[in-house]
Amino acid sequence: MLASLMERLEWVPASSQSAAGLTVNAYTTVHAVQRHRLHSVMVSGACAVLVLQGEKVLSTGQASSVFPAGSMFMLPPRIPFSVENHPDSVSGRYMALCLAFGEEQLARAAGLPCAASDSATVTVTDSLRVRVDTPLIGSIAHFLDMAHQCPAEQTVLSLCLETVLTLIAARSTCLPSIWDKAATWSARCAFMVGMDPARKWDVAGIARHLAVSDRTLRRRLEAEGTSLRTVLRDVRLNSALSLLQTNAGSVGEVAARCGYDSPSRFAVLFRERFGLAPAEVLRLNAANGAHLSVTGRQMAVS
């Protein structure tokens, strides 16, 4: 089953398509050829990760889980994790497919029946697991086929992606809690900033998009124990990590695309955050040649 997905990811064009209105990266592939660990990794919007080669170790606090090839898990927004990517012992490669979902898609899926859970014995990271079976893999394959055959059909692609999420809902226990995280004000701000991390965002601009006053937005972020400044920092650095992991540019180019005027200052902040320098992340992922570049599709999600 995994081989068919990897085949599709080889011939789906790497160029991104964008639609009118808000867009996000609907999917990306992440590769590595060396084992490595990253600290405080945080996604702006909820996503599902399917490990295709090698294994990933996901940790938060005292909880840690291993996800070998063929495993899937959900990542909630605005929650920091430590991650380790381990290349396969035979192929020497790590590869994972990441699927991103919008707030409205999550809201609909969170209301669906989910799998039963034994919360007394399941760790935080294990609770994010998704049971993988033939129908789920088939729905992902269909989504990738549509992304290749009709990349401009945003409504079709959104429906295909929501089909994947609907199947995930029945094969996991975590959708309601992930929806709770996605519906926070900090997550909504992060999702918006993630559309264009280089933009000079301010409270007034984001408040207008969210249809609240500046004062209300500040108060709600404060109630969640954060601020717009913190959200901007988190999103920009994690957006940079994603770009570097997918070989989307040099360190200087990535810094500029994520709102940093000084590449050297960006490199210092990046290393402080993740424990690796930006150039090290590029080397980890580019050592095996150009075929390790990003495959991705940008689309509207609702």
C-alpha cells in the first residue's frame, strides 16, 4: 500500500497551485537521509502525518511514541513536540507525507463518531495514533490522483481531503481534542500568519480578519497565556523549518520568506529553538540529491 503512495508522490508535480482567498499547503513530503532530533516543533494548523519510510519518534513531556513506516498520527496545532526522524536501515531514507486540514473541515469531522479509547493506559502521544487500513490509504491515493489530474479544481481537492479526514475520525480517538486546540484564538492567529509568514502582521490586521476588535483579540490571547508576538515567532520559525526540510530554498531565501531581514539573526533564533542550525537541516535532507525535494500542493481549505 505504501509503495503505491510513494509512486504517486514521484509523479505529482512539485509546483504549488494557489486559489483565491486563504490557502494552505494541503500536503507536503518530508525527507531525511540522516537521523536527527528537533526540539519544540509546532504546527500552525492540524495535520496528519503518514510515515512512508523509516520511523518517527514523537515526544512531549514524559510521553514518547515510536511511529514506524505504515503508521499515521495527528498533530494538534500550537502544541510543541520533540521529534526524531530515523531513516530506514535498508534504503537509508526517511520519508513522511503530511496532510493539512482547515478549521471548518476539523469542526465537521470532530462531530463524527470516533474510535473507542482506554484513556487510562494511553499516553498523550499514543492518543494521536490513527489506525491505518486499505480504505484510508485508498482515500489518500485518490486525493493524490486528483491533485495530479485536476490541480486547479479546488473544490474537488477539498472534498477529497475531507474524505481522508472523515476516515481518520473513525480510526482515531483524538479528533475532538484536536478540534478544541484548533478552535483557540492563538491557533486561528497562527493559521492566518502561516499563510504568509513574511507579512508585517499586526493585531489590527489579524483582528479585522477574525471580525473582532484589537482589544478583544489581545484579551483572548492573554487568556490563553500567549500574545501575537509569541504566535508570530512560533509560526515564522516553524514555517522556516518546514521550508528547510523540503529543500525549498537557501538559508537566506527561507529567512526572507519567513519575515527575517537578517539571515544571521534568523540562524541564531532557529538554533535556539530547534537545537540544529538551518544549514544542518538542509544538509540532513539534501545529502541524497535533488530527488529529495518537496512535493506539495497548495489549496483552499474550508
